[in-house]
Amino acid sequence: MEHKNRLNQLRKLAEQQRYLDLKQMCCQWGGSNAGELAFLPLLALAHAHLGDHNKAEEFLAQTLASQDKLDRDALVDLAAVFIVMLHVEKAVKLLEEILNKQPQHSLALARLGYCRILQDDSDAALKLYKQSAYINPERLSLLHNLIPLYIKKSKFESATTTLKMAERRLAIIANELPDVVLQRYRKQHNLFQLNIWVVKGQFAYAERWLQLKEWHDDFIDDEKKDSKKYAYKQEDSLVFWVTEYSNLLAYNDHHQQAAEILREYGKHYPDNQILCLQMAELAKLQGHHMQAVKLIKRALKDNTEDINLWVQLSSACLHHFEQQAQQAALRAMELSDALEEGEENPLEKIKILQAQAKLALAQIESQEQNFAKAEKLYREILAEHKNFVPALQGLGQQLLQQGDIDEAMELFETVKKLNPVRGYTSLINAHRFPTEITTLEKIEKAAKVPSLEGSVRTGIYFQLSAAWAKRKEYDRAFAFAKQGNTASKKFLNYDGKQHRNHCGGIRQGFCEDLYKHRPDYGVDSTLPVYVLGMPRSGTTLVEQIISGHSQIFGAGELGVVPQVIQGLNRWERHVGSGRVYPDCMDDLTPYVTKRIARSVLQELQEFAPQAKHVVDKMPHNFENIGLIKFLFPNAKIISVRRDPRDIAISNYFTDYQAKHGGMGFAYDLTDIGEQLADHNLLMHHWDRVFPGEILTINYEDVVEDLEGCARKMLGYIGVAWEQQVLKFNELKRTVKTASVWQVRQPIYKSSKAKWKNYQKHLAPLLKGTNKKIVFETPDTITLPQPGFLTDGIAHYNENRLDEAELSFKKMLHHNPNHAACNYMLGLVYLSKNHVEDGIAAIEKAIHKAPWHKEW
């Protein structure tokens, strides 16, 4: 009887998730060798939950050696060990054998129900849990497992009823429970209630609960409410619930509400580290990178020695603020190297922190294309931690970009063994597809696990679409692509009408008259070569071919031209002209234009000082041809065209990672159609403004006649023929675009007319392509000559006040609200002792540009 009582106590500890107590009691009652057979599976269970897998395996082996001597209850415990150690099929087999002999075994039914949840069979799980609860309605853990199943099935009344039953049961047994268990159960009930409110859309209930909740009920504290200790605990508890509520909102695709509730409570606790980091994660998901960086820095303010925070800051800065990313990674490395081994910092913890810091630095070096440095860091990490998945994946991706496909595949295969979903998705990205349908089904289940990203993981859907397309199951492939695109769009603010207006403004701004009235602008260099076209039209392939020439360097997708545009807009904001690109182009003097052009040339030359030509293959530079020709009249421009239906399908099936600033149009077939039409109209415009100066290359022609097209492109650029360009797939250079896999292959024709596989799904594309092009352009200002502001400032500095006044007034005649010209005219008036006129002009300037505090 004592033995049975002890086992009941141990199983109660397991049910209450008190695994440390379970381990200690098992050892105490079973002796140092845990001689009691029935204690063995419970010991294995405790060690597995505590993360000591070696000990868990040891006790599991002892249990299996004596399995035939175990009673049914002990076998049910063994099934629990199988579940925790992810041997689900073994657990199912064992539990089914037990239930064949004892169909009313409540715990066996419940554990088989949990297995069905893991196998994504919620109907079977619900049935098993209900059977178990009917037999033993007092087991609290059964009720806790039923509630999320009811929520998943949208059976909200049943979920609420079961929650009330659980609360009543908890009230009955509360005095028997340790405080830590009681508080955990109370938290669990509150989480269930919050979840029910969120999935039902009853946000007002949840938010009122947050406001009225008596936070001190969630912890035991005998001190007075006005004590400092109480205030800290109150903040911790409140932040916990706000964070959990925001998680639930995000899991159910209410990201804006999640961000708003965090901001609201962030006002009360602006420096709370947990709130800052939660807001930063949501900001990153929504593409607000600067905001994320700011929030992590705020969290760092009072935690400057926190290595994890520096690593997170480095990650947040990686793609947008490279210098800050590197500084943060170096700080993380410095702090981790300075750690001394002790009780608070065991050696294994120190090594992991050092690996994470080194990984952050490796990612930066890889991003900056310092591949040798990055590879050295990756390999140093893997020498100490051979199964460190982020390092395996990071090195594999870099090697894939560099063309070392075989080793990249080996690394991804290793990742697959350690983390099947991440491994398979990496392999799919590299066009190594799983052959088993069951594998694809497992990956699909992983895609549906809610996370901060939302109710689904969009990247996995895109990978599944590629895998099913490989199997020629095109309808299924399209369905996954559609799910991925639909889920991604929630992170976007793409406005097709705004883009159409923007393209109209470009055609209006870069008209033939601009070049007639602004001759001799830019520089004569033939160094720049621009390969452009719609994304997925074949720009990467074309660049790879011509970059095989000894005198041509392919620099990849550069942001140089867009950066020039941002610089122009910054200047116009600074002077308060009220103008933006491209309207401001007519105010550029030859001096300014040449200075910008030489700066661009210097940046290009730094990539390859010995090259005769440097290729920038940013596809969307098709919008910027007017600016390119303004800066470099002799620049070579290769426009890549492809069947628009194939472009559309290729874009729709590509994961541009919207949360990282991906191209907004690519997530909707109608938007893609409109973008194709805008591109077509723009290219017609450029061909009219620059007749015969742009070389058009069709992707389909390249596939059919590689040598003929290669000769045409090299002849256009002005270099002699070199046979080696035909072996473009053997070229050892980095490719970081979505075409990374394709350019490592010889020419293949399977990508031609792919659209036919999806023909019945293309109605939205045709709608967008054939939609009448109507656009609005803002009222623009036409200046008869450039430089009124800069010339006027030069006159003013030379004390030629009359000439300065005339120059500023000429600008104000065309643009009366130009802030800087009003300010400078005010200074001229003051210098001439026309004080009232001067004050009026400066006041007008400040009104138009209040950020100029110095005025």
C-alpha cells in the first residue's frame, strides 16, 4: 500500500509539472539506483523535462530492459517519456495496446489524445479527452487540455464552460497545492480566458480586464501595497499579462492591435526591457526597422552588460544599419569574452553566449561580402558547437551564394537532422526537394503553428508551393503560393495607385525637353552598365553572362541610384522647397550633377578598380533610366524582357519576405499585372526619349540562342568577344538575389511558358494588366534655369546683395513658398536695413520649414 501511495504522489507531481521535486522524490524512495522499476519511467520523464537528455536516455534504456515487468500505469508513464522525447509513434503503439486491454484507462486516453494533437488530428484528440474527462472529471490537467481544443474548433461555449469547471475544481483543491503550482494554474486560467476573448473578437473585455485586474492576486506578497518591492512586482505582473495579450493578438493576425496595446502600456513603463523587446519584435515583423532598433537601444539603457540585448541589436541593424550592427556584435563579443566561469555563469552558458556573439559578427561580414572573414567565424563556431543550427544554416547559405553547392547541401542535410523543418526549407530553397509526401505534410503542419508572425508562417508556404510544383501538382502548388501571399500582405502598405502616379510623374519629369534645355550635364564615363527589367525577368542571368567577361565586373543589385534619389529628396526637404524627385531635376546645376555622377563612379570603381565596366543589376532601375542618362549620357543600359505571364507567376511564387521590406506588388496577381503595364509604358517612354540607346534582350532568346545574345550584349557594351562568358554558371562570384540557385545551373528551358501550368488562375493578372492606365501627377514647377538658390547664396557671401536679391526673387517668382530662398532674401533685406521686410521674409521661411531652429 505504501508503494502504491508513493507512486500516486509521484504521478501527482508529474501532473503538476513539478519535475525537480519528482526527480528528487524518485531518487529518495527508489534508492540511489532508483531500484523500484515503476520509478524508472518517472525518473526518465523528470530528466527529459529538465533538459538532461543523457540521463533521460539512461533511465529510458533501463525501463525498456524491464518493460515486460511493468504494470499498465507504469507503461502509461513510459508512453509519456516517449512523447517528451518525440518518439510519438512508439507512444501511440504502446497506448493503443494498453487501451485494447483496458479501454477505460483515463490517463492512457488523455495521453493518446495528446499524441493525436501532435499528429494534427484534433477531432480524435477531442474525442479521447472527452472520454478521459468523463471517467475522471476531477483531473485538472484534462480540463486544461480540453479548453484549447474547444477554442481551436471554435466551440467557445464549451471552452467557457470547461474553463468554469476548471476554476471550480481549482478552488476546491487550492489549499492542497503549493503556492507556485496554484499561481501557475491561475495564470493558465487567465490565459485561457484571454484567448477566448481574442478569438471571439471581444477585445474590449480583454482590455477592460487588463485595466481592472488586481495584479497582486498573481503573486504572494505580505508587504504593503505602497512598498517599492510591491511596485516592482506589480509592474512585472502587469507587463507579463500585456505581453501575453499582445502575443495572442499576433497569433491571431491582429498585429496592429498588438502593437497598439504594447505602445499604450509602454507609455507607463517606457524603460521596461520586456515591453521594449516585444515592441521591437513586432516592429521588425511590420518592416519598421528603425523603430525596432530604437526600442532595443531603450532596453539596453539600463542593461548595458546584457550580451543577448547586444546580439539582438546587431540582428535588428543587420540589413539597414551595418555600422551599428557591427558595433553591437563587437560589444557582445567583448562582453562574452570577459565573462568568468562561476555559479551564475557556468562554462557551457559562456560558450553559448560567445557563439551567439560570434554568429552576429559572422552574419555582418557575410552581409558586407567579406566572405573569408565570415567563413572563418562560422567555422570557429562549428568547431566548438558542431550542431549549432544558425551557424550551419548561415554558412550553408553563404556557400550557396558563392557557388559551393555541394558543401552547402551537406550543411543543410545536417540541419535537417537537427531541425527537420528548417533543414527541409533550406534544401527546398536550394532546389533539393523531399520525395516523401508525408514529409511535405509535416512541413505544412509546421507552417500552421502560430507565432508572432501570425496564425501561419508564410515562408514555409512558399517553400511548399515550390515543392508541390516540382511534383507537377500545380493546383496544390498555386494554393500554397496564394496562402503565402495572402498572409504576407498583412505586413504591407503597397498602394498600386500611388505607384501608378509615381510612374506618371517620372514620365512627366524626364521628358525630351529636359534634356534639350539641360545639355552637357553629367560625365562622359562608360564605366556603368545597368541591367534592369521587371523582377524575375532574367536580369540575374544576363548579368551573370556578361560578368564572365574579363573586363566586366558584376556588382549585383546596388542601391546606388535609389540613394541618389533619396539624397535629392533630403536636400529639397532641407531647403524647404516643397519639391520632390523627379520634379526637382530642373534645379540641378552642371556642377552638382557632375559631382553626384563622380561620387557614383567612385563607389562603382571601388568594387573592381581594374574593371572597364561595372554592372548594377537592380531590376527596378527601369524607373530610374531618366536619372541614369542625366548623370551618365553614355551609360549602357540593357533592358531584359520576358513573357509577362511567366514574370507574374515567378514573382507570385517567390518569397520576398514582406516583413523585411519585400516588394509590395508581388503578393497579388492584380498588382503584378498593373506593375507589368506600368513597366511597359515606362520602357516605351524611355525608347522614345533615348532612341536606339537602350538594348532590349528577351529572356526567351537567351535560352534559345545563348551565344547570339551574348555577342549582341558584349558588342553593345563595346568589349571584344570572349568564349568564357558562355560558361556563366561556373563563374565564382556571389549571387544574393532570389535567383541564387538558377545561376549556378547551365541554361535550361523548363522556365519558359511556366504560366501554362497555372492558366486557370490568371484572371486577376489579366484584370490588372488590361486595366486602363489612369494616373494623377502633382502640380509641378518648371524653372527656366537651375541654381537660383545656390547662385544667390554665392552672391550673398561675396556681399553682392543686389545680384543675390535678384536670384532669390527669380526662384520665388516660380516657387513663392521656397523656404530657403525666403530666408536668404530676409537676410539680404536685413543687410540692406529693410528690417520689416527682412523679418516678414524670415517668418515666412520658418513657417514653411520650422525644423530650421537656427533661423
